[in-house]
Amino acid sequence: LEEETGYKAGKLEYVGEFVPMNGVTDEISKVYIARNLIKGEVNREETEDGMELLEIIPEEMERMIKENIIKDGMTLASWQLANNKIKL
């Protein structure tokens, strides 16, 4: 989290997990909500050059999903698990 975003979490809250490519790999994606964030320094690797941090409110996330702006499956699955936990 800190490397890519510059934020440190005071607390990580587990919300669930999913299998992103069932039948292809045995990979499991675990989803957490980062709480009590502390702003720090971004320290990305060279391969992550060009990565952007987009900070939005939950309603904006919902709008972007409805308008098919956000299409990434891992993002959508993670958002659904987190959304169930925070009960928007």
C-alpha cells in the first residue's frame, strides 16, 4: 500500500477473498479495507512508472461503475466485497 500510494494504514480490516481465474490458476485474491490512513512518500518501482493514484468518494466509484468507466474485474470484485462490509 505505502509503496504504490504513499499511504500507510493504521489498521487493515479483512473483508473477504475471491478466485480471479478459477480453472486457470489456484490464485486467491484477498481484500482488505485500509483505515486510519497516514500520508507518506510514494516509492514505486521502475516497472510501476506511470501509475496514477485516483482518490474518489464511494458515490463517484458507483457512478464510474454504472457508466462502464471502471471495467477491471479485480477492481469490481474487490469493490463489491468492500461495499458489502461498509454498507454504502
